[in-house]
Amino acid sequence: MNQKFSATEYEKKYQQGYGVAYPESHIIRVYKQIIEWELGIRGGTMFDFGCGSGSHVKYFAYQGFVPYGCDTSETAVSQTKALLPQFADHFKTSHVMPDLKAMFGPLELNVFMTNQVLYYLGDADIHRIVDQAYAMTAKGGVFVASMMTHGCWYARDVIGTEGDFSRLQITSPRQTEFMLVNLKERDEMEPLFRPFRKLHLGSYGWQIRDEEGPHEHWLYVGIKD
Ligand SMILES: C[S@@+](CC[C@H](N)C(=O)[O-])C[C@H]1O[C@@H](n2cnc3c(N)ncnc32)[C@H](O)[C@@H]1O
């Protein structure tokens, strides 16, 4: 139920111009410091679950990867297709809990990433996506995922809980929004993404406006042995 809520909200947001045109710096750093430098992976195939308007698949395509991805927002997926017309049929609008193999056929991915998406899913659904990601990833392939921390300013006003989710009433001069978010502690991250083996568990964040406080996310990078 929550996933439908966030999926519907995001479709509305994309129709109103939401979405970034540039890759976020932590994704560039994960690519440069771990995928390329540490693991020596410089191409292959990659998948972005919740690809949004395509900034990260475009970045990986520039690095020589063949990109694939899905998102629940039809508007976002059509923006991604327009960004990478040569791979347009690699991007699909998905249900909140898709069967990725049925949608994309067999893939042997070198990178499966999902940035700022999984916290809209409950733990059981996250495990379903992780299991699918594991099945789609080649041996030696990388899994990159972010989750929101309890230190994020969004979590300042928790007005209750609902299963795995915190009910957040976000109120600032810039943003007034209700959200259900699956917030995670650091020690919950590694088990959440098994059977991938943890390589690095970092974090990233920013604070731009005084009154909003810091945005904080865990950044997990795992590998399929
Ligand atoms: C905060 S945005 C992040 C977009 C993109 N990953 C990025 O890093 O720019 C969250 C994205 O998750 C998508 N989304 C939400 N629920 C989803 C689900 N169950 N499956 C796939 N995408 C989902 C939204 O449509 C939206 O594009």
C-alpha cells in the first residue's frame, strides 16, 4: 500500500518537473573509487532500479556500460528513453513489485544499483528486490543501494509508525509533505542486502538550508561472490 502511495506521488512530481539531469556526486565516487579503481570493472551491463529521469544510467552509459532500468513513473521512464534513444527499449515502466526477469529476460549484470528508492519499500519487499538483483548479477558483480538514516532531517517529525515504516510529516518553508519511509540503523544494512557480501558501508549527505538540517543516507556496496 505504501509503495503505491509513493509511486503515485512520484508520477505527479515528475509531471511537475521533478528530476535531476546530472548524476549525484556519491554515484560518481562509488563508480570511480570502488567499481573502477578497486574492482577494475570498466564496462559491461548495469541496471538502475528506480532509475528516475535517467541521470545515472546516462552516466554509466558514458563509462561504457550498456544500461537497463525501470521506474514506476511512466513520465520518468519516457524522459530516460529520450536521454538514451539508442537504448530506449532497455527502460520500462514497472509495477511496485515487478518480476524483473519476466520484464527484461535473462541479464548477467556487472552493476545493479538503486539510489534513494528502497526506503519506500517494506523489508519483505526489499528482500524480494535484492533476491532478484542477486539472480540477475554475474559473479563478481556489484550491488549499490542507499537507505535513509534516522539522522535525516525528514525524520525530525516522526508522527507514528506503520509496520516497517515511519510516518513522517515534513514541514519546512520549502517542502510540506507526508511520507512513509523505512528508516534504517547502520547495523541493519548488511543483513538487509544479503546474500550480497558487504564491501563498503558508507554514507553521504548534505545540508543546504539552515532550518531543514542534514540529509543523511547510508550507502551500501556489496559484491556477488
Ligand atoms: C528519490 S527518487 C530517486 C530517483 C533516482 N534513483 C535518482 O537517484 O535520481 C525515487 C524514485 O523511485 C521511484 N520509485 C518509487 N517506488 C518505486 C518502486 N516500487 N519501483 C521502482 N521505482 C520506484 C520513483 O518513481 C522515483 O523515480
